Amino acid sequence: MPPASPPARFVAFVDGSALSNPGGPGGTGFVVVDRSCHALRFGGTRWVVDGPHAITNNRMELRAVIEAFEGLPGGAGVDVVSDSRYVTDALSRWIHGWRRKGWVTAQGTPVLNRDLIEAIDARSRELGASFAWVRGHDGHVVNEIVDRLAQGAARGTGGPDRAAVVAALRSYGLLR
């Protein structure tokens, strides 16, 4: 049996929120940990306009992934953890069929959010990203933190501070 491959250098927890879906405002939340040196980056962004697109929860979920990827070095590997089946399935399962069929769904309609999905896919390939789903609102401490970051961003009220993020990551075993 071959030895298990080492974990990706980075782990990114992501979430998105739209206070009115569609319509917004919306927000993103992310926490990125560098496992090699226990460095931490976290934040979120409030969205009231998303170009020609309506603010939706799915777009905010995807935008959170893009924000988490910012500044990560190519080839380092990143495990993305999301409570959105849409994100994890779109980027690890459905994308292959969409690409083959010319970016139309099984129902023959254009794939929604193609712009963001293609941008994430391109960056995922550079980074060596994998996507994993976690049940939302089920006590996963880091997922609850990114949910609060996304909600706070959408509301314009801010979110958890560094101490709360660090405490969640410590209880999850990602930081000492």
C-alpha cells in the first residue's frame, strides 16, 4: 500500500450569505490556515452590487472561495471546506459534465454563475485544491465562525474577531 499523501499546505473554510435571495445585500466569510507555519488569514466582504448579476446566496458562497484563494502560492495545495453542496458539487462533480456539454445543465439551460465557477476552477488547478462538504449549523466550530463572518459582512456589522477565530481553530485542532 502506498504511503498516504501529506495534507494540503492550506485549509480554507468558506461561507456566503444573502440577506434577501436574490437581491442581497450579501456577504462572504473565510478562514485560511497555513498548516506549515500556523499562519492565519480571515475576513469577509459585503456585496450590494455584483456587476450585472443579482446578489444570491450561491454567488456569495462562490465569492468566498475566490477570496480565500487570494494570495495563496501555486502548487501549495488547499483543502476547501464548505457547508454548500452547491459549491462542493459544482466544483468537484458537475463541472466536468458542464464543460463537456458546452456549459449547459442537464435541463438544457445555461449554467448559472459560470463566470465564478470557471474562475475558481482555473485557480483550483493552479493551487491543487480539493473540496469537502460539512453540514452547516451543526456545531462545526470553524464553519460557525465563517457563517458569522459572512452574516456580519452582509449586515455590515462585522464579524468575529481574531481571538474568536483562533479559539475556534484551536478547538478544531488546527492551531496550537
